Amino acid sequence: MAEEVTASPAPEAPVPPKPRPGWRTHPLPKRLALIAIVAVGLWLWKATDLPERQLIFQFTGDGWNSARAVDLQVLDDEEHILKREELFFANGPPPEVTFKMRLPEGTFRALLFVKVEGREQRVRLEERLTVGEGEAIVRQLRLPAASR
């Protein structure tokens, strides 16, 4: 007669006890470190960024009503163009025009080329810009008298 062999289950390996939950095993400290690194990086990026300045040109005197376009160029010491912007006007410019740009402290040269109705060539105006800690640089501009 054949003996029946009953298979006895193999003894299970003892399960190690779960570690006690604590701050060292929690995922929050890892995330906080990453958030802190990103925050410091953003702060350094903004702290070293150039401040935005406003170049405000006030048009005074006669002749501005016939101006149809203004081309602004801001140049550094080495004559590199830092900003160039052209504005067009149907009935002359407003009394004040503002250009926004990022500029460090220092001295720059602003060239404005004004297209006046009835003149072939553009009128060239040059202004020295000394940029300090202030946010706005205001200059009053006059058109030279028309030469015939």
C-alpha cells in the first residue's frame, strides 16, 4: 500500500518588523530640501538680475506735431546697441513717451532719429544717459529749427 505523504508547508521566513515611522523615514524632508534649493536659486537669479528702467522723453517746444516716427537707440561705451525701438505716430507724438529696458548703473548714449513730415532726412538727437539707482530717467527734448 502506498503511503500518503502529506506535504507540510515550509516554514515561512520570519518577517522583519516594520521600522517605526519617524522623521528620518518620512518623504517630507527630502522634498523640503529640494524646495529650499529651488528657492535659493530663484532668489540668486532675481538678486543678480538687471533692474528695469524707464526712459522717459518729454517732447517740448515747437515742431513735434509734425513728427511721424521716433527711432530710439541706446548704446553702451563700445557702441553696441542695447535697445532699439521705433514708434510711429499719425498726428504727432504724445507729450511724453516711455521706453522700458533693463540697464545697469553707468553712462549710456541715447540716439533718437525723428522722422518729420515734409523733411527727407530724419532729425538726429543725442542724449547722454547717466543711470544711477533710480528707476526713471527723464529727459526733455527739443527739435532743432528747420533748416532750409
